[in-house]
Amino acid sequence: MDVRIEVDDGPMPGGSERLRRQVGFMLEADRLKHVLRRTILTDRSRRENSAEHSWHIALAALVMGEHATGADLDFARAVRMMLIHDLVEIDAGDTYCYDDAGRLDQAERELAAADRIFGLLPQDQAAGLRGLWDEFEARKTPEARFAHALDRFQAFMQNYAAEGEVWRRHGIRRQQVLERMRPVAEGAPLLWDYIRTLVEDAVAKGYLAE
């Protein structure tokens, strides 16, 4: 059920329009908890939601930062990207990474969502977070490449830990996964080496098709 909670014109400390917009944004962000991904939890009990995914990769940045490419990487900036990168899915939905048809208009849907959702904030904060989202999408800075690496690594590890249930359900093949994971090499080379090892193991165990 799509329910949006609007912050009305009722009492606000100091009559603060800035606070009103910040509260409205946070209430809107709560809706990300209802966006379901194809990835399932490692115990295979249910599908993961996008808010859980964002938290999980931000936590991974704190734990695996030593594997990032670039000695001067701003980890706080990377974590901020990870926490906001999927907010656009509130409007655009989660597009399965192996759904070629769904990806045709993904960029258009997500750009429109970014305009609306970040636009709920006060102008300075809207510009700041939208800039981070654009940086993540462009994948040109060390922080964005590291954020992308963990974004893809997290989903891969969950699929592997769940014995490839989602991969098997959709007939996903080795080469599809390798192509999807290739950007990990730019942001965290050691994780890319680990992924390649586990892909071969997944094929041997029947989690992935040859």
C-alpha cells in the first residue's frame, strides 16, 4: 500500500519551515523500508528491503575500508553516498540488475525520483544530497567507486550465502554475474579477486549456471 504522510501546516517550533521540510523528507525516506529487492536474506526467510541494503553496505564501509582503492579516500563521504543512493527507489522501485527490459528506462525513472525526493529538503541540503547521488551514479571519484564496489559486493555475498536461490530461480549464469561485479575491481580489487573465486565455487555447487 502506497501511503504518503504529509507534514501539514500545524505547530512547528519557531515556525521553522526548514525543520518542516526536514521532517517531511525523513517521513518520505521511511517509505524505503517497503521497497523490496530481489535479494533475499541469508537465512532465506524473506526478501531484503532497500533500507536494509543501504544500512548494510554503509556498515561494510566501516569494516572493509582498508580494501578501498586510494589512500586518501574520504570514507565519511562514501558512507553518505551509500545511505542515500537508493532513496530514488521510493518512486522508481528496485530494478533487478539482470532485468534488461526494466533497465531500459531505469535512468529516466531514477532521475525524476531524485528531483522530487531530494527536492523535499531545504535548498542547501537538497543540493548537497543530490550532488552525492549524482556522484555515486557517475562513478568517477574514488569514493563513488568504493561505494559502488560495496553495493555490488553486498548483493553478491547474500546471493552466495543463500546458496544461489535467487540466481537459480532466474537462471543466472556465471558470465552475467562476472560482468555485473566487474566494477568492484575499480573500488576494491581484493574483493573482486574474492568474488571471482566464489563465482567458480558457486558454479561447482550448482548455485550458478555455467
